[in-house]
Amino acid sequence: MDEAIITTQNLWREFPKERNRSTLFQAIRKRRNDKDGGTIIAVQNLSVTIKKGENIGLIGNNGSGKSTFIRLVAGLVPPTTGTVVSKGEIALLSHLGVGMLDDLTVRDNVFLYGAIHRIPRSEISQLYDEIIEWAELEGFSKSLLKNLSWGMQARLAFSVIRHIQADIFLLDEADTAGDVHFREKMKAFFRKQSNLERTFLIATHEMDFVNSFCTKVLWLHHGRQMAFGEPQEVLAQYKLQKER
Amino acid sequence: MTTAQYKLRDQSTVLGYLWSFLNPILMLSILYIFFRNRTGEGIDYYASYLLVGYVLYNHFAKTTSSALRVLVDQKFLTSHTIFPKEIIVISSVLSRSFELFISLGVSILIGFFIGVPLYFSLLFTPVLILLLLVFTMWVSLILAILNVFIRDIDYIYDVLLRVLFFITPIFYAKAYVSGIARLIVQLNPLTHILDFGRGIIIYGVLPNGLLFSIFICINVFLLMIALWFFRKLEPHILEFL
């Protein structure tokens, strides 16, 4: 349990201020002049060690660097400086249902979403009925995704990703989707999974969930680490800062 | 993912496929009527010559055009998932392969009805499909990644495709052009793919083994380069999407 599964050292990530796609002419001119429009620092000097089996709550205001930190750990963006090392298979659950297509049926979307999350087709075939049952979408297999409500789509997406075999789960505000009943089901799943020594890194604004599920909390503010430790302690500090 | 993209297009139904065939048929009819007695003079089985040439060019143009936009169109998938992004481009290209397979089958059938003999060289049709696939793939990978960073690649490529239509011997024979125009046509990779396709489907002729092998090797090499280039720029995709 003491084995470090995610380690970051002096992690720093900047983004250019002007992130617009340029025209070919602008691209050539920019290169020649080598003009810099300035940068935004999304994550600065972050050094944390996350151990196997820990459930880390990532909190902070909008724009505090939570999503960038998750993307850095996922390897979606490289660090500007510093290092991030993770051991094991990573599953990124950012915005439930991303990649599912409105004009395909529920059945096709189950296979597509499974493929996006690297779940073998044969496994999805075997689990198909269970996936539909968990999502409470019996009888909707042939319906087009666009005819389902957003809550139903979120249930379907989550029902598929329950079957991802990964060591590290990165969740970027994925727990805000759906109604109360669905969110309870989702949290029950997390609790079950955390017993299997899986590591969770969850960016969220739901403090009750952080308090009940997370073993540690990392608070970010303007990309800086404000606190990293016991949930009750960090949440109290965060609350205090918000009240000011 | 390939299956999903294929199902999304109307080609997954017979009627949808017929609709997508209407545009090329109309284009081919016009080309046939206007050029049969001009650039088409002296070309055996000109209708079939036109058809095979247009099917191959059209596949290349349509596939690369849609692959060019796929990373930007599927922006959320590109920026919120951790699988290699080249898979999105590759599945976009592969999803059109079935369409090419059908189109070539129809071309062979039409050729047969207008008197083109059936040669053993037809057995090389899968090689033709594979070669076009490799060529289309490396062009698509480069275009798709460039389109993430440069927004007018789309318009520039549209113009280039129009130029490509005329520098590819679709409705004329290579012998019809001379001088610098001939050189440009010869340097166009699509010219050699069309030559190969027409050779095996209409004239029962196989290409020079050595030259053809070199051509395949160059395309495979360019595919590797395109993949390397794509992966080199991939980490920066999120800065622009």
C-alpha cells in the first residue's frame, strides 16, 4: 500500500495566452518574427506523491489548475518543466459520454465507448445486457442516443466505464452528471472499487463526497499547491479561505 | 471506431450508397460526353478508363478531405481521451475503404458489360486497394495534424484538390500532355496508382515489378514519416483545440 503510484516533481505547465489556430500566413510570419504573446501558468511547482490505493480529492476554484493537473498525470499534455511519473494503467474519465455519437444507437454507442476506453469488444459483447441493466435502459437498445435525456446518456456512459481495468482512475468532474439516484449509484461503485486497491484522483466541487470518500485532499489555487493532507484539515482550510 | 464512423454515413444503407454514387455518375457522364472525342480519342474502353480513374481519385479526395477535419470535428474526443490520436484519423480513413471496395466492384462489372475482358490481373485488386490506402493514410495523417494548428489548411487543400484533378490523368492519357505538364503529371503519385489500377482492371497489364516495388516502399516510408510527424505534434494538440 505504501508504493508510490503517481509522483510529480516541480511540475510546471504553461499555456500560450493566444491559443487560436493561426492561418498559414500567420504561422509563417510568427515563426520568422518569433513573437511571443505571453503565457498563462496553469500549474506551478507541484511536487506530490500519491500512493497506491489512495483516493485523492482535487479541490479548488474554477481555473485553479485541477483539469490541467489531471491531464498532466494522464499524459495528455507534457509538462513545461518538471516531471510526472505514474505506474500502471490509467483511465481518464473526463466529461461522461465524450466520444459517443448522437446518430448511433444505444447498442452501437456501448461498443464505441468501450473501444474508446480500451475495453475489448468480446468483453463488451459478454457484458452488454448487464451494462444496459445497470444503466436502467432496458428496451432502448435500438434507440438513437440523441433521443435519450442527458441523464440517461450519463448513466449509459458510466455503466460502460465501470468495466475499465485500470490501476489509476482520473476523474475530472465526472461525478456532477445525472440525478441524485444516479450519483448515489456512481459513488457506491467508487467505494466498491477503492477496496480493490485502485487509486483515484478526483477533481470535484462536491465537498461531501470528498469528505466521505477521499483519503487525502489536494487543494490548488492559481496552479499552486495550497495544502495536501487529511480531508478534514484541508477542507477546513479551504472553507476558511472561501469565507474570507 | 471504424464501424461507428462507417455507420454514421449514409453509405451503410443501399439507398444511401446509391445516392453517393449519383454525383460521380453525373460527373463521369459529363466528362464522357465532352472528352470522348478529344482527350479520349485513341484510348481503349474510354468509359471504363474514365470510371476507374475517377473512382480512385474520388476516393482519395473524399477520404483525405474528411480525415483532414476529423481531429477538430471530434474535438472533445481528441482532448478528453488518452488513446493515441492517430487512431481517430486511421479509423476515419478505414471507414471509407468498404465504399472503395464496392465502387471498384461496380466499375469492374460496368467494364464487363461494355466489353472489357476479365483478366487474371484482376486478382491484384486488393494490392491496388492496399496501395491507395497507404497513400491516402500518410496524406491524411499529415493533413489532420496540420489542421489542428493551421485553420485555413482546409481551404488550401480544397484548392489543391482541384489542381490535383487536372494534373491526374483521369479523363486524358499521359501521352496527351507534353513538356513541363508531362513532368508534373509523372511526379504525381496518384498518376501511378491510376496506371496500376487501369492496367489490372481494364488492360490485363501488370506494372514493372522493380519500379512498382520502389513505389510501394516509398509510400510505406512516407507513412512512417507521417506517423512520426503526427506523434511529434500530438502532445501540443490541446494547446490549440
